[in-house]
Amino acid sequence: MKMLINAESWDLEPWAALVRKARPEADVVTTTDANSLADVRYAMVWKPEPGLLGRCPRLEVIFNLGAGVDAILKDVTIPQRIPLVRIADPNMTMRMTEWVVLQALFHHRRMLAYQGQQRAKVWHDIPGQPAAEHVTVGVMGLGILGRDALRGIGALGFQRVGWSRTAKEVDGVRCFHGEAGLGAFLAETDILVCLLPLTPETKGVLDAGLLRKLKRNGPLGGPILLNAGRGGEQVEADILAALEDGTLVGASLDVFEAEPLASSSPLWSHPKVVVTPHNAADSEPQALTAYVLGQIDRHERGLPLENVVDRGRGY
Ligand code: NDP
Ligand code: OXD
């Protein structure tokens, strides 16, 4: 089998070495001239250069080395007939759950304030710490990542609500769906977690109008926003304004409208904001290579590929 590996700004050699080690018979290429691409059957890619995949005449399956496919779907030259498989792997899922639990607890336990007190050498127990059972975490996106994050959050005793496009049932979680369910979902939410894919429908969804619908009289003094979905889902000017006027009391953002986040962005030094560099759920080469090779194995045994993206839906 011949495999192409291509990823914007990544060192490709460790990935190629992993594939060659697991499949010594594999012909792995990272070069993109016509000769190299002629017999490529599988492509393992992350934000590949536009037009590249359309130049592989014998391509059978594309493996997107991430869960989100918004970047690759921008390339309209990729033939529709080629299945696009995304990552859905326990290693990545667990990392995201860690990020959500960490950030939720960070705000719940008022760590921004305690860090400020520590710097000022102030010994003060801020009164009114609510128990987790009195705080509701609401997750937008009840997919692989959203459901596992809710599992992790549930283990700590928080109340849980979730919102998705279509109706869902998740044990212990009050589920809402669609435009009609959004208002009621937000009205119950103290800590809002966005784990939505970026699509035309979700672009800019985290705006002033939505933030104003979050629960106003909750035990944390106001709502908190955690976004590890995509930066295109948030309106950063609205988030900053909401933090100023008290519509939000804190935020943790892993993704941004433009990445890397510009040094001029006020988010970097905002006292109520935690910034992480789009690494909530990093891609670990060993785990993701094993996932891709497992899928190729299924494909070659005539079994259906898993986690094939619905391009019409956009995720
Ligand atoms: P899934 O495809 O498994 O789940 C997506 C969920 O979003 C589904 O529940 C879906 O609803 C819901 N959804 C999609 N569109 C809408 C909409 N218009 N309204 C309401 N709900 C909607 O995705 P994953 O859980 O695997 O990943 C989610 C996203 O997380 C990725 O697309 C990516 O952007 C981001 N991500 C970020 C990472 C990081 O490091 N920051 C790492 C990995 C992923 P339904 O179930 O009804 O279809
Ligand atoms: C992903 C990401 O989509 O890392 O996997 O953002």
C-alpha cells in the first residue's frame, strides 16, 4: 500500500517512521510531485495544501488527523467520491475531557481570584464556594467529545445539561436540541462548554445574544464560557464586552478567531480569561497512526470504514 502524509507545518518524518515500523511493506511518501502521488491509495493529512488530494488519481481514503474537518472541507477540489475519515480516538477524547474538567474546576474553585491573591500574598478564604451539585455545566455538542466531557464532569457531581442538533439521550444529562431547545438549555447553564464542529450553522454562535441567555442568578456570580470547539464559533469582541459588563464572569478559550492568537489581543492579559494554544486535545502520533492503520486494515478486509464524515452536514 502507498500512503501520503501531509500536514501544514508538522514534522512529517516521525509519522512516516511510525507507519513504516507498523507496516514495513508500506510505501510512505511525504513528497508531493506527480510521480510520488501517482499510486497513492491512502492519505493521512492535517490541513493539507489546497489542491493536493485532488492530484492523487488512485486515492481511496483520506484520513484527517484531527476530529474537526472544517479546514479540509474548504478544499473543494477533493473528489466527493473519496471517503473522508476523521479521528475519533480514546486518547484524544480523554485529553479533551481532562481540559474540560480542569477548566470547569478552575473557575468553579475561583482559581483566577486565588492566583491574584497569591501574587499579592493575601490569605483570604473567598466566601460562598458552592458545592458542585449546585452548579450546572452545559455542553454544546453531544458527539464523541461532548458526551465524554459530560461523563467526566458528572463524576465530580455537577448538574449536567447538553445541546445538540438532533434529539439525544445521555444518561444523567438533560438533553435539548435544535434552535427550539437552545434558550431553555442556556437558561439552565452556569458553565457553558462549546464542543461543536465549525459549520455554516455554528459559525459565530457564541455571540452577545447567546451569552445574554445564560443563567443569570447562578451560584458562581455569573456564567463562565469554555470553548475548545473552534475559534470561528466565537465572537471575541462580544466575549470581551460580556466579561466587562458582567454577562460573563470568566472564560477559558483554547481556540480563536485567528490562530495563533495575535500578541495584540486583549484576551492574553485579561484577568478573567485563561488562554491555551489550541491544544485541549493534542494529536499523539502513536495513537493516531494506530487508529489510521486499524481503519486501513478494516477497509482492506472489506469492512466499512468508521467515523466517515458527512460532507453535506460538515462534520
Ligand atoms: P462529533 O461529530 O462527534 O459531534 C458533534 C456534535 O455537535 C454532535 O452532537 C452534533 O449534533 C452537534 N452539532 C453539530 N452541529 C450542530 C448544530 N448546528 N446545532 C447543535 N448541535 C450541533 O464531534 P466531536 O465530538 O468528535 O468533536 C467536536 C469538535 O471538537 C470538532 O469538530 C472540533 O472542532 C473540536 N475539537 C477541538 C480540539 C481541540 O484541541 N481544541 C480537538 C478535537 C476536536 P448531532 O449529534 O445531533 O449530529
Ligand atoms: C482537532 C483539533 O480537530 O485538534 O482534532 O482541533
